Amino acid sequence: MRAIRVASAALLGISALALSAPAAVASGGGNITPFGFSVLPSTIAAGGQVTLQLNRDGGCRGAATVTSGVFDTVTIRPGQSSATAMVDWDAKPGAMYQVTFACDGASGSTDLTIAGGRPVNPTPVPLNPYRGVHAGEGGSIAGFDVKEIGMGAALIVGSVGAAYHFSRRRTGEDGA
């Protein structure tokens, strides 16, 4: 009977840990707004045109202001959900610029990357039809957020403590 309680407590703790990890990783780093936003495309050459999209379903009712160091400030009027902006010709190739959307007192930001950096290997590589394509490196997790780590640790400690408490609690059947 005791082994079942210990196994149940361990399973509860592992489940809490497994379910809390994706939420901590998925967070946008304090970038939570009542409205959605995006910059399309997210990588563009200097002098190109980007579309600034705003999802008004979540709570942006007024005019939205979109700012960045790589294009002039753009205003998305009420009732509209997108606008365009021209990227400056002198934008630094390979640089990443922050684009900030502000509406009704809330703001959030995303990144815009400028294409056209120097190639890593300036010599051409001959094509080999028997080998696959060398694709990108994939994504990565940005910097750590102390609040998110603290909240995750508190959830884990709380679930382990609750599991321990319930596994140690005696019932009337134990005869103690």
C-alpha cells in the first residue's frame, strides 16, 4: 500500500514538472499584449517593403503606432488591420532591429532581420547531387527571464511538497 502512494506522489511530481516546462519556454519574454501582431516578412533586404499586421480581435480598438529604428513611424488607423513600411536603404545587412507595436496603452515587440550579410564561405561550393542540402541551425531560446524561472521553480517545489504531504498523510485504514 505504501509503494502505491510513493509511486503516485512521484508520478504527480513528474507530471507537474512536465506540464510546467512548455509554458515557461513558450512565453514571449514579457511580450504579452491583448492584441496579436507580426511583421511580414521577418527577414528582408535593405530598401524592401514590410507588412505590419495587427490582430484587433484581442483588444486594440484605437490607432496603433508601429516604431522601429529601421523605418519611419507608421500608424495603423482604427478599423484597419495592416499597413506597410519601407525599410531604410542604409539598414545594416545581417542586423536585427526591434519593431514595437503600441495600442491602447499596451505594447509589444518583435524582431526584423536585414538580409544580405557577407557569406561565411566566399568561395563557391560545387554541387553534389548525392548529398542533401545543408539547412539552417534551427531555433534557440532567447535570454532567461528571472520571473518565469522563479514561478516555474515555485510550481515545481509546490507540487513536490504537495505530493510528499499526501504520501505521508495517514488514513484511518493504516491503524495509527
